[in-house]
Amino acid sequence: NIFFRPDNSVEIITKNINYFNFNIKISCPLQILYKAEEYGIEPSLSRLIMNELSQGDVCVDIGANYGFITMIMAKKVGINGHVYSYESDPMIYPILLNNINDNNINNICSTENYFISNYKTINSKNIDDLLFEKSKNIKLIKIDTDGHDFECLCGSEQTIKHHYPLIIIEMTENKNNIYQKLIDLGYKYFNDQHYNKIMTTKYPPNLIASVKPLQLIPID
């Protein structure tokens, strides 16, 4: 169970851990910390991301949460690369910032506290407005927004068509719409996070879409 303080706020634990061969300092709830140390956070997905990124790459983490994937992205792309990281939860976002500061990757990561979708309000933005003009050579976009992934994909259309990055997108809702949208955008190859080709009758939790075949390397 997650431990709570007397005021019912989640207790945040800070610890140095070895995470996918990277030494990181992480602040997060105890339950998440235990999972990270024992199994990793989405381990097969994290390994795929590390396999696909190289030094100097630019990537995007939409739905960064406490920053586990943001941090391994930053460690992998290095000082010559860049990570654009977005987290909408106002309670989690300061902890994400703290984790980035504690790991000295401020110069690699740009973070913003927006809800990413396909419309614009004070607190909501779309990726095309945020990144289309200032980003270059985006290699990978990860989308995990707890049910708003299709809207986020639609709000990224121009950026995607300009770079055709590898897209990792959570398939919880609007699965058929997401799949068809990716086809309409020009994506031809679809895998799960274990590099298995997917069947459209049974979508994986995270869909990996690419315009070129991926090198099917087992990573578990």
C-alpha cells in the first residue's frame, strides 16, 4: 500500500538506486520506489526506449509522472540530446522537477506542467504548438496520458508528419481510432513493447508505431 501522512497526502521517499544500469536519485511514493528497485517501471518498455535511442537524439515524454522514463531518456541521449517532458498533475510535477534537478539533467530536459491534448486552454496545450517550430529531428515520442492518448496524438499531427518519430502510445481507450490515425499519418509497422508484431484484433497495452521496420531484438 502507498503510505499517507496525517493530512492524507502521499508520503514521498527519496533514495539513490541503480535503475537499468544508471545511478539515479529518485523521489516518489514508497510503493512505486519498491517496484522500481525490484522490477523496474514498465521494464520492457524502458528497455525498448533505451534500445532505440542514441547519444544526441531528441525525444518527448508525454505523461512523465515521477520521471523514471524521462530520466533514462536523458541518460541515454546525453548532453548533446534533449528530452521534452510533460506532466499535468500539479501534485506530481514539482517532484518531477526535483528528480530532474537531483540528477543534474536540467540541461538535457525541458519540463512543463500542461495537460497535453488537441485543444488549447490556460492549462492545456497541444504538441504542435509547443514543439513544431522549435524542435528538430525528434526520434521518439512516448504518449501515456491515462485515457486521453488519442486526443494527444491528434494534437501532435504536424510535428509527427515533420519528423516521423517512433511513437509509443498507451492503448487504453479509442484503440481503433489511434491505430487508424497512425495509418493515416503514414505509419506502416506496429509492434508491442517486446518487438512482436501486433494483431489488430488484440492491441497491446503500449503500441509501438514506426514508418520503417524495427530491428526485432529480444530485450527481456
